[in-house]
Amino acid sequence: MLKGHYVNSINEKGRLSIPSRFRDVLREWEASHLIVTKSIDRCLLAFAPDDWERMEQLAKGLSMVKKEDIVFKRHLVGSAEECPIDAQGRILIPSGLRDYAGLKKKCLLVGIVDRIEIWDQDTYNQSMEEALEDAEKL
């Protein structure tokens, strides 16, 4: 299970190191790459291949005529990129995805059970502050 959060730097070429605890879990899952895509928040989602297949199956079940379903599939599935994990435990995040999430220097990687959220650290902090202002809804 992926859990916890870690801060790592992304370099100018877009390489981001996956935290060792996450790499250990991914090795157990026999994942040699991650599928990285846009979230509905201004962050990225990274899935191991088996979990991504489950996401694709869910997307397949959505309507082909309902606008919300089409936009969701376009946003999530249409922006997905396969990112191999290199020998140093890094992935190369394509520039379009980096731009979407505003990834510049410090990234926060958050384990959410079956996926990793990749945030610009400042964007995450601001988003959580706003979410916790109305903590009663949580």
C-alpha cells in the first residue's frame, strides 16, 4: 500500500525521484513504470500498471454521450503517459504534465493507497489550507 508523503526536487529535465518506500511497494507490485496523468486537482496521478488497468476499465464503463463522462475520460485517460522508472528510481515527467501541475522545484509525493499524487509543494499547502478551512465537510 502506498502511504505517507515525501518532498523531492524535480530537475530541469523533468526527472523526479520516487521515494524509496514507494519504490519498495512498486517492486512488490512488479511495476517497472508508472502511468502518470492529470488529476481533477492541479496535481498529477501516478498509477502502477495494474491499478491503471482498473482505472481504464472504470472509464470504459462511463457514458459515451454524457458530457461529464466524456470530459472526465478526455482529461484523465487522454493525458496519460507511460513513464519508465530508471535505474536510479526516477521517472521523467513530460513537460505538458509538469506545466499542468506547475511542477518547478520542490514536489510533494503523496501515497494514496493505490496511486501517488505528485504536487508542487506550495500548491499542495495552499490546497490543503483551503480544504481544512471548512473541515466540517470532511
